[in-house]
Amino acid sequence: MSLQAVRGTKDILPPEIEQWHAVEAIFRDVAREFAYDEIRTPIFESTELFKRGVGEETDIVGKEMYTFEDRGGDSLTLRPEMTASVVRALIEHSLLRHSPVMRLWYAGPQFRYDRPQKGRYRQFHQFGAECVGSPNPESDAEIILVAYETLRRCGCSAFTLEINTLGTQSVRQQYREQLVAYLRQHHASLSADSQRRVETNPLRVLDSKDERDRAIIADAPSILDVLDDDSRAHFHAVLSLLDVANVPYTINATLVRGLDYYNHTVFEFTTTELGTQNAIGGGGRYDPLFAMLGGGDVPAVGFSIGIERMLLLREHEQGAPSEQERDGVYLCAIGEAAVLPAHALALRLRRQGLRVVTDVMRRSIKAQMKEANRHLVKYAVMLGETELADGTVVVKDLHSTEQQTVRQSELETILLAS
């Protein structure tokens, strides 16, 4: 049998890559405008990082991680998310010594063993950002704005910002006890997954999509009823800042984001346009994470957006991408004598910043012109024996089909001016 990409992975081929380039440029622009600096971490880390940071009882650690032992006997894991890696890097390199607040962004692949379907892969890509050092609601609102602006500028509008609070760690613990007591009363009616989660990670039951669980969750106690004054004030301040920024939102009291490190603000961007894969991205405040990883008391908040899902939503709203604009030059060598001069001329044009395609198959002029159209270049520049003799080239506009003969010494000026 022929070799194929591993199940749950996807080749990003040349016709599609232009869409990735477009949204990646938007990521960089938005991050720059909010003064976030890029960070890149390794795609694999010590397994202990994710066990301690994400939580041993989470589905990510319990079911979904790609973990292996290297030749030295160390347990390593392909990163299933980026926040723990970013925090590890901040602690390891003592980056907060240089600034009380660090604003960082990233884009790259993550890995989770999950049931593949449209919009959900085992190797998937995320864009995200972390604001580290501030305990104040302004940083929560800023992070949400970075995510909101990114989605909006990428051409997405059919989404809802859902937001909730988990309060302080003591509030979360108090709510956990109330929720467990309630769920135990309905234990026999819960799905098998939720029965297990009641004892290991009860807040995750609130995320269940099982219809049996949804009916029970509808009458579960609300965390909003057990907030202390500080938690309530923090949440209301975040909402007020979003109101000032004209960012619409919906309060969802069952939104919990099931990772162990969250507290206070949690949020998700959801859509009804992609079927069961309704979450495009999300995040929240994770003040406890630094202490979990040995970094002391450091407040932080962040988000990530699934790039594949965002591109699906973008295409759903905007339709299939139109043909890209013609750009660059195809340099046709006519006859053997023109081959080396054509390649030398091509290099000269490239050094001026022009996109130049050359023929490396020594094809006929007809075949080269066909190839030029396939590459969607704007101009074909033809060099043959006649042109070699008098120091000229023929330039053909492949959109208008007009052509002219120009001096080789003038070629860059003409092409760069068009």
C-alpha cells in the first residue's frame, strides 16, 4: 500500500497555504498593535510539565497526550497546548526580572490524540497570546480584545463571545463541593464519562454535550451564586471594559474551561456555523499556574484560537478564496544559448525583490508560456538569440497580452514601476 499522512494530520498544500499566510500576517499585525512579542518554544517538553500544569485528571493528560520515552529514558510529550510551555520558558529564563509585565504571542502546531473529524485534527495549529504579571481586570479585557480583533480582521463575524468567572481558588473549591453534592444525587442518570468526572474533575461535567447530562446540568447550582466580593468586582470590571470597547458577549454560567489552572475570568468564542465543532478559541486567567510549576505567585491571563477552525469559519462566511492576483515574472529562455543568460538575469531581478520563475526543463516557448500562466505571474520576459545580440528582452503583460521590447538595462525599472 502507498504511504499516506498519519490519520488526524493534514498536508497544507500550495493552493491553501496563501490563506494561512494571510491570517498569519493578521496575527502579527494585531500582536504588534497591542505590543505583544513573539515567543517560540519546543514542540516537545518534559511530560511532567503537562501533568503538573494542565492537571493529571484532565482529559488532555489522561487520554490525549502523545507521550514517549527517549533513548535516555526521559518521558517526553508533544505539546498538547502552549500555555504551560510559555510559563516554563518565563520561569526558566527569569524573563519577569526585566519587566513587571510580559506580553507574548505564539503560533504553531499542537498535538492531541482525539477522534479526527472536520475541524479537529491530531496535529492542529493555534494562535495565542499571554499577558503575564498583572492581576487586574484590564489585562483580562486586553487579552479578550486581542482575540476578538484577530477574529474580526480575519473576516469572521458569525461567532459569540461566551464569558464566565470561576472566582478565586477558594470560591472555585466551594463551588466544586456544591456541584459534586448535586451531581451525586443524579449519579445514576449521568453518562459514563460524567460519572467518572464527578470524582476526578467535576467541573468538566458542565462541558458535557451528552443530552442526558445537559438535562441535569440545567438545574445545577451556579457559580455566580457563590462569588465573593472580590470575585464579583473583578468580573464586573472585565464586563465593563468590554462594554466600553463595544465587544458583545453572553454570560454563560456553565462555562468552566476544564483545566486545573484557571481562576477568575474564562471565555470562549463559539459559532453555530461549523456543526459539532462549535468552539473556535478561548482562554482565561490562570494565576495558580506559575506556583504549580515552581515559579511563585505570578498572575497571568491568555487565550488561543484554533487556526483550522477559524479558516473553516472564514471560508463559510466569505466563500472559497478567489484566484490570487498575478504577481512576478516568468523568464523564458528561447534556445540553448539563452539558458545561462536567462538564469543570470533572473537572479538580478530577484535581488531587486521581484518574484521570478525560470524554466529548468528546457521546454519550448509554447510550453513555457503555459507554465507562466499556471504560476499566475504578471509578466513573461522572453530572451532569445535576437535579444541576446542587441541587449534587449521582450516583456509580455499576461493580463492585457500587450508586449514591448525594452533594453535589458531598463528591465528592473519597468517591472518595479508596474
